[in-house]
Amino acid sequence: MRAPDTCYDASSCTAPGRVESAQRFFSSPWQWLRRLSYLMQLRRERNQLLELSDHQLRDIGLTRRDVAREARRHLWDVSGWRR
């Protein structure tokens, strides 16, 4: 008997590599959405820093110059973005 050409789940597929490949394919868009969501959150946080008063910035150990430099950074300029 011939093996099925399409796999819908692990029980209907004789080649487990096919299921793993399909799972990787469909999980990839979710990974991109998570990254996009993370970058949008980073942008919001950088903009919120600009709204803090000098007193609040002093409390967290930042200066206006630090905040301006952080706000000017590009979205892709982030350390540890691959989570």
C-alpha cells in the first residue's frame, strides 16, 4: 500500500518529517508577528521616555541627552531582539 501524499496530523502521516516541516512553516508567521509586536512596544516605550519630567528621569538615572539618544535609535537597533 502506498503512503498518503498529504499529512493532516501525525496519525495520518507515515513520515514524521512532513508534520514537523508543516509546523515550522505555520509557526513562522506567528514569530514575525511577535517580533513586530515587540518592536511596536519598544517604539512606544521610547516615546514615553520623551514625556517624562526631568525629576522622573533623575529618579531612573537618565538625562535628557540619554533619552534623546534612545528616542533617535532605529527600531532595528535593539539588543537582544531575538527572543
